[in-house]
Amino acid sequence: MLISTYIQAVELKAKLFRGFSDPSRLSILETLHSGPLTVTDIVKATGLSQSNVSNHLGCLHDCGLVAREQHGRYVTYRLAISGCPRC
């Protein structure tokens, strides 16, 4: 049981570090530092394509660095308060 918990913790930490390992993801995190934004806002601020931003936000959300909130047709993204809560 302890081994599987340890393995899960290591895998989650690897996800967290993967979140920091790409310049595009770091750019998105820096952009979100100013406050919650939509994908469109992030695209304008970073110069990345919409599909690229969406893919990177998925990764950042999976590792717990970014939180998202649905507002009607729009989703806003923000930095997660506690980083990776599962690590």
C-alpha cells in the first residue's frame, strides 16, 4: 500500500514539473499572474495559437497549477492557489 502511494506521489510530482518544463506553459503562467483570463485573452497576451494555449492549459490544469471556472459560454483560467494539491 505504501509503495503504491509513493508511486502516485512521484507521478504527480512529475506532472507538476512537466507543467514548468515548457516555455509556452511558463508564458501562460506568467500571463495568469495578473489575474483570471479567457483563452482568447491568453492568446492575445502570449501570441500563441488558440489550440496551443488550450492544450497547454489542459496540461497545467492536470497538474494542479491552473484552475478553471465556467461562466456561460466562456471559461476563465486562473492560477491555482495552492499549486499542486496532490503533491
